[in-house]
Amino acid sequence: MTNLANLASHVGARIRLLRKNRGLTQEQLGEKVQQPQSYIGAIERGEKNISLDTLERIVVALGVEPGDLFVSYLRRTKKDELEKDKHIDAISLLLRNRPLNEVHIISNLVADVLKALDSKK
């Protein structure tokens, strides 16, 4: 498999993860980006190379940055990384519409929990 095929599969898997985290079906995402559900499915399976225009419409529809589709590409061989990315994205979605002061409080709580976990190692 070539690097391009690996990248297409990775980006497709990331689109699937982000789409599902947002509660969208392939059909709903397709409507948002003006593409048929079958095309979205082919993208998610890494079977289609998409244009930058389509990529831009997908990131806008998902409310993510373009770079979010490439997260962990170099670590893609680790099976747990995709699951980890799923949870990180879900946390990000929970925080996105919260006021800054609440995000700050939650950030401090997370830091405290991580310190406690690290001290037990």
C-alpha cells in the first residue's frame, strides 16, 4: 500500500470518527457537503481521494480544523490511538460551547487528576 493510500484511509477513518462523535449519519454529512452518502462512505473507507474543496466542506460541516483530520497519522499503527482520539474529540465537543471560565476550571481539574494519577505510578 502506498503512502497516499495510507493517508486516504487515515483521513477517512478520522472523518468517520468525527462524524459519529457529532451524531451525524453519512447521509446527513453528505447533505451538508453536497455529496451523496455513497461518496461519503467511499471517503471514509479510504477508497476515494477527495479534492481540497470537498475536504474544506467536510471540515466546515464537522466544525473542525483541517489538521484534525491528520491527527495521529504517524501513530496510526497503534490500535488504541484511534480510540484515544475519539475520547479526546468527545471531550473537546463537550467543552466547545462552555464559557471560558468553566473551561479554565475543568482544565485545572484535569491537571489535578493527572497529577494524582502520576503520583500513584
